[in-house]
Amino acid sequence: MSFLTLALIAVVALAGPLLSLPVRWHLPVVLGELLAGILIGRTGLALVDPGDPTFSLLANIGFALMMFVAGTHVPVRDPVIRPALGRGAGRAVLAAAAAAAAGTGLGLLFGTGHAPLYVVLLASSSAALVLPIVDSLRLGGPHVVAMMAQVAIADIACIVALPLALDPPNAARGALGALAVAAAAVVLFFGLRTLERRGTRQRVHRLSEQRKFALELRIQLALLFALAGIANLGRVSVMLAGFSFGLVVAAVGEPRRLARQLFAVSDGFLGPVFFVWLGATLNLRDLAGRPQMVALGLALGLGTVALHAGLRAVGLPLPLGVMSAAQLGIPVAAASIGTQLNVLLPGEDAALLLGSRAAGTFGPPPGADTR
């Protein structure tokens, strides 16, 4: 991979913010980045090689950072969330039960043999998408709080379950790797919390700010890469490492300055590299020649919305139920990991992303009754 190739990736990734610029279109930035990757990758002009080791490494770093940022968005320290955990957990379990039936049906209907994967996709939500929507619309009330708890619980459970669902023959090995990552994350939590209580982190913060050392960013990246290394040794995705470390940082408390630095590194460079790489790996010619995969993607997207909207039967207002179906991280991770493991059928990776786009277009309009 050359600097000219990297420059090309950075330039085409600008399609993300350009396409999302018109507010009335409601397009996420990542959609433009995926389309840019499709244009210069296997489907389009073949200007980049997604199998290039350097390209793949940068994409995996971006993936880990993206999941880390998603983990930091989970409001684990919010005292308002804690009383609603029981109700949110109950609804997440009901959604998972419905997803088990629907996912098994889709697996049998389309004959892909990937019913466990569809169960995870149908049950998933995206805290990284839903929580900013809640903030931007200034939603509040007990139903909103319970929905936030439900989304956070579903997000965590599905991120743990996804690698196991993608590769069932190696589920035992993957489970051990996931346990190793979780154990390392717990150790990091207690270590960082101890440093926080002793005031060590604050002293490092002041020194870093005064001397322009960016020490917090350096330390957090080192810890993230170490956790990703454990994940690689355990043969599990860096997705789990990034999200676990994000939860740790959210539980200890993330300084605003560090959040801004991570936003710059992730959303400004490595995140777009990941989405361009993911688009470049897709071959939409396989999807175009297989209408059953288009149908699968639409079935997953519409099924996710219908399943979450059905939680109205247990008291969740319909607009909030529909919003809780918004997806991003899990389908993207499924397409990425499935491509790397070569376990998906031709066109199935694109079908998963099509399903996430179908589910992610929904949300409560301003003024919707969410009480």
C-alpha cells in the first residue's frame, strides 16, 4: 500500500460527509464511505486491494476504535438508567426470544445455514446510534430511560454473541477467547478506577495539557491495542476488544479532552479507512446476480423493525420501539468478520448491510408521542 493509495482512500472517504450534508436526506456519514469503497474496490474500478495487509491492518484499527467509541456511548454511569435495567432487560429478552423464532425461520427459508447469525442481527440494537438520537431530540421520561437500558443490554449481548454465531464450529474456542478479553477488561477497570480514585489520572491530565504530551490518548491507545492483541490470540474479533474497553472507560469516566482526541483519530481518519475498506471488499455483482440475497437483506431489515415495534405489546411506545431497531455496528461487524473468515455466501455480506440500512432509516419524528 502506497501513500498515493492512502491519499485516494482519504479523498473518496469525503463522500461520507458530502452525502450527509443535506439534512433532509437523513443519510449517515458511513453510507457515503461505504459507497466510496464500493466504487474503488472489487465491485467498481478495482483501484485498491482490500486484501493488502497494510490496508487490512489500518481497517482493523479503525474497526477497534469505532467499537471503542460505541462502548463509551453506553451510559453505564448514569444513575437514571440503573432503576430501569430490570424493565429494559426484560424487553431485551423478549426481543431475543422473538428473534430466535424469526431468525430460525429466515435461515430455513433462504437455506443459508446461518440462522444463528440472523437471530443476533434481528435482536440487536445500536447504542451508538440510538443514544445520540435521544439527546438530539431531547427525549425523556421513564419509557425513554427503559428503552435506553434495553438498547444498551442488547448491544452488549449481541456483540458478545456475534463471533460465536458466525463461526459455530469454533464456538468453544471463541468463547474462551471472549472470556480472556472480558477478564482483561475487568482487570483494566479495577486498575483504572484505582488510579482515578488516587488522583493519578488527574495529575497525568494536567501534565499532559500543560506540556502538550497527549499522554491520555497514548495510554488509551496502548491499552486498546493490547486488548486487541489478546483478542487476536484468542481468535476473536477486535470488535469485542474495542467495545469492552469502551465500556471500561465509560464506567471509570472519560475526560472530555480525551473524547475529542479519540473522535479526531477515529472519525477523522481510521474510521473512514475501515468503511472504505469494507465497501471495497464487497462485490455487489454477486448481490445483483442473486435476488434471493436482496430479499434476505430486506427481510432482515423489515423483520428487525417489526420485531422491535412489537414491544408495544409490553408497554414500549411504538416510536421508541421503532427507534430501538436502528442498527449499525452489529451488521457492519457481521459483514466484516464474515468476510475475513470466509463463512458468508456470495452476496450475503452486502445483504447484511442492506438489512442494516433498511432498519436504520427509522426513528421517531420530532413531536412523536414517546411518553
